[in-house]
Amino acid sequence: WKPLPAFMDERFHSRFTMSFAMTLDQSVRKGRDKHVDIMLFWGILFVVMGHKFQPEYWFFEAYTFHMGFFFFISGYLFKVKNAWSEKLIFIQHKFKSQVLLYFVFNAFFFALAYGLRRFDIALTNDFSWHNFFIEPFISGHQNSFMIPSWFLLNLFLVNVIMQAAYIKSTHAFKWGLMAILTLVALIGMYQGLKKHGGFELVLVRTAFALLFFQLGILVRTYKAQWDKWLLNLLTPLALTGIVLVMMHYFGPLKYSIVWGSIENERVYIPLISTTLIIFICYALTSYIARFIKEDNIMVLIGQNSFYIMVLHLSIFFLINVGYYWAGLMPKEELSHIYACYHVEQTYLLYEIPAIVLPTLLGLWLKKRRQPAATSFQSAAVTS
């Protein structure tokens, strides 16, 4: 056994596996928050289903809430740094654990996709400095395997903006910032009606992300007050009824932030419905967390949601390769990362491995690092 590189040490692992390298407060550092892990499980489940197939009537459609939910979780675990020196250290840590990590995977998947070109499978743009270093910050679509990972770079941008924005920590400031970010999100959603590409796409994504990130901050800040309302058994039922009414009278509620595509001309409707569904998810996952143990499969999946986010499309691809070898899928379909064989009958054959295999990888890597955990423990708590 040899020590892993610095960017894969225990401190680094503890940061990005919590929720794609979110800052952890002391309560989470001392022991993982089981409710957070269940929220991560719930969110990543809908990411995977959204990219393959979601059975009808299985909760709300993934594209009505799932990315907003992930930004909410990120904000929920965000910790404002007071001194500018602390803010700069925070940004430095985020750069290492989000941006640097992204480009490690970007390099790997560029190499893989280029190798697949020898077999006439086209899953990447031509390699160039623009496609490798610039396009990830714009669309993140330079490589089919990396499409879901746009979240990492956008989350880095949001973390930097929010640390810079929090010049005060008063109640009035936090709620005033929420009002400003709501207006920004409305403008961003309106721009999403035009289905922009380029830097306009970054603006749409970021405007959306900032609102739900700040919502997570507020729920964590006033957790006791929010929980009295959100964890009342009648609240999620009432909110579900409201969302169903909105779906019937004010739809469509779904949107695709990864493509910056908004369908509902009343752009405030998806923001309201996303907020309500996030509150429902928060309550449901809290109920679940009360009745399961620390080693429950849902907890383990949540703890390894990073690996699932980054790797699930590559696993979809490998399954399609199996269908191709079996003579059930034409080779041309392998160049389409979302292609699938009779999805309504076989979706579980895609989705279960896409969740389980990255989880097993994460558990294996954690076990490999276990000998180093003791020596890094003190530094991880105080970093």
C-alpha cells in the first residue's frame, strides 16, 4: 500500500463526498448528518432516473425539482466565513475539491472518448484548449460522459459568489439577500425561455442555483422554526396538494437547467413549485432518517452520491455496449449517451448498476484510505 496523491487524501475525500465538496460545519464533521445523507440519496436517485426513465406516478417528475434540491442541500451545509482571509482559504479549498477534481475526470473521460473514436463511437468534441478548459465553464457539454458534472463547476461559482455576498450575517441581511436572489432568479428563468447557449446559459443556471442555495442557508439557519412547520405530518400532504393543483392549472412545471431551457412562460411558477417540492423532500427524508440505521443502503448511496453523479452515464454506456455485443442495439446508438434498449422494460437494468457500482467504488476507496484516516483526523476537523 502506498499513500494516495494529495488530492485524494482523507481530508479531500471527506469534503467532496458529503455533497460534492460542500463546506461542513462542526456538527457534520464530528459525525455525518444522516438526514443530509438521505437527502443526497433522494436527490441522486432522481438524477439517475431523470437521465434514463422514471416510472409514472413515482413522486414528482425529476425535472421539476432535482437540481434545485441539490443546490438547496449545498446551501444547507454552507458556512459563511467572516474574515476575508477565511473566505479566501474557503475558495482555495473549493477550487481544489471541485474545479481540480472536475478536470481530473475531464481528462480521464476525454482520453476514454478519444479511444472510442477508433471504433467509430463519437462521444466527445475535438480536443482543444477551449473544449478542455473553457467549454466546461460554459455548457459542460464538451464530452458526453461529463454532462452531469456541470454541477461541480457551477457549485464552485455559487460558493464563491455567496462567500463574497455575505458581508453581514444579520437576519435582515439574509432575508434581504433572499429577496434580491428571488428577483435575479426570475430574470434568469425569463432568459431561459429564449433557450440561450454560451455565457447566457451560465447566467441562467447560476441565477437559478443562487436562489435555492440561499433557501438552504435559511432553512439551516432557522432550522428549529422551519422544522416545526415542515415536519408536521400535514405539511407535506398540503404542499403535495398545492403542487398537484399547480400542475393541473399552471403547468408545465418541469424545466432543464442543464440546457437552460424553461417551458412555462409564467416563469415564477416553476420556482414556486420547485420550492414546495423541495420542502416535501426535506420532510420525507427527515422521516426516513428517523427510522433507518447508519449503515442502511440509502445512507451509503447518499454518502457516495458524488461518484454516482460523475459515473452513471459511463455505466449506462457500458450497459449499451453489452446490448450491442448481444446484437440488440445498433452500433450507431453507442454514440448517443442517453440511448437505451426498450427503456420501459429494462430501465432497472440501467439504473440499479448506475447507482450500486459507483457506491461500491466509493466504499472501496474509503476502505483503502482507512489507514490514513487517523493521521488526518485532527487536520480534517480544524481545516
